[in-house]
Amino acid sequence: MPNSRGPRRPKIGVFDSGVGGLTVLRALVERIPDADYLYFGDTARLPYGSKSAATVAHYAVGAVRYLQDQGAELLVIACNTATALALDEIKAAAGVEVIGVVEPGAHAAAAATRKRKVVVIGTEATISSHAYRRALEALEVAVREKACPLFVPLVEEGWVEHPVTEQVAKIYLSEAFSEEGRDADVLVLGCTHYPLIKPLLRRVAPEHVAIVDSAESTAQDVARHLGHQLKIEPLSSSAETKSERGGVPKLKFFATDSAEKFRKMGTRFLGLPVEDVLHVDLKE
Ligand code: DGL
């Protein structure tokens, strides 16, 4: 609602199983700097990617209720696994608008593919849910899905430019782009952690393949939802540049495991200092 001091800043809740969703938060603050962000990382209970749908839904619903109690007016489910397995349950439990990462990623992939055939990579749980397949087939795009469970621990180890990660990527992608994936011309990064190895994946993926990052497309969707004009200039760490743009994001973080650990690892994923972190103990 506009008021005498300009438009009211939206309070956006961002949920992920851990620090990976900070790649989505990064894309959000680049697009929508003039907002307050509440980020919840369920670090004590990750990884979600190897868990059942019932468990992921139970954890995710608890976390988004917490974000709403903190005042979130719009919820972004940054975690691909939670979106793929539990978006309906989260929406049913939330009293506010909920945006997941699968639909925006699928739409961006459908817009990018000329051959109407894409490869989606993600965690074991995301891939076996076939959420991306359903979203893409509804857009008349054929899909080859490939679980890449080793990428999350490799990225968390900081091995984003490492020969082992490169070797693993070669094995996963050569499998993904064989057989019915042979003609695919788009690779969808269906996991929060994968944007960190995008340069490596770019080198390893077949040259003609375009890479679609669901973090980017989700941020665009949220911006559209808020009626913002897209701001394509990336957020710099200079306060002057930010104030020239008229918006400085306010970031507050909640983590279910150690706040200190979140601060350290989070800075790498966000590309900005992670400062205001509160440890949260969610009752089972
Ligand atoms: N955030 C998860 C995802 O995007 C990856 C990490 C996990 O398995 O919890 O699928």
C-alpha cells in the first residue's frame, strides 16, 4: 500500500532446508532490493533430498508457520525438494501467497527450449517426485530427469571448482544427455546448490545446451507478483549504489542448527555477509 513515505516494503519469507536457498535469496535481493527478507534454513534437519514426502511436508509446514508468525506476507519455497514434495501441503497450511521454485523453473525452461526437450537435474527426492516432469509435460515439453545426489555434499564441502566435482558432473551429465536425453537443448538446475557449480556445469554440458536456473526464474516470478519492475543491475555491496537505487534489503536469518555455522557457510552461498542469525528450536 503506498503511503506518504512511498510504497510499503514487502516482508518476504524464504524457506529452505539449509543454506542452499540463499542462492534464491541472492536472486531475490538483486531483483527486489527494497524489501525485508526473513530466511529460514532448517539446517538441523537437512538434507531433505533423501527424505520421504511426509517428513519433508511436516518439516516445511512447521518452518513456514514460523515465518508467518514473524510477519512474512509472501512465502518463497526456495527448496526444490520441499516444493516438489510438499507445495500443496504448504499452501494448505499457509494463510498467505506461496511461490515455489518448480513452476517458474519449468516455465523458463519451456521458453528456452527449441527442441521441446529438456534435462532436469535435482536431488533423489525431487527427481523421483516427477514434479518437474509434470510441470514441463503440461507445457508440452519432453523431459529427461536425472538425480545427482553427490552434488549437494560436494558444494557444501566448497568443491565448486574441483576435479572430483568435474568428474562427477561428467558422469551424471553424460548419462542425462544420452538415450532420450540426447536431443535436449536445455539443462534445468533443479536444486538450490547447483547455481554454485554453474560455471563447471557450463563447461561439462554439451555446448548447445542452455542452462536454466530456477533461482533466477523464481525471483522474476516474485517480482512480477509484487508488481515490481525487474531490476537487472546486480546488487553491489556498496551502500551508496544501493541507496542510489532507492532500496536496501533488510535480511534476517533463522537457522535450526548453529547460528555461527550458518553465518560462515551462508556468506558463501549468498555472496553477501550473513549477519543477523537467530537459532530457532522448532518443536517436533
Ligand atoms: N535444498 C535442497 C533442494 O533444493 C537441497 C539440499 C537438501 O537435500 O536438503 O532440493
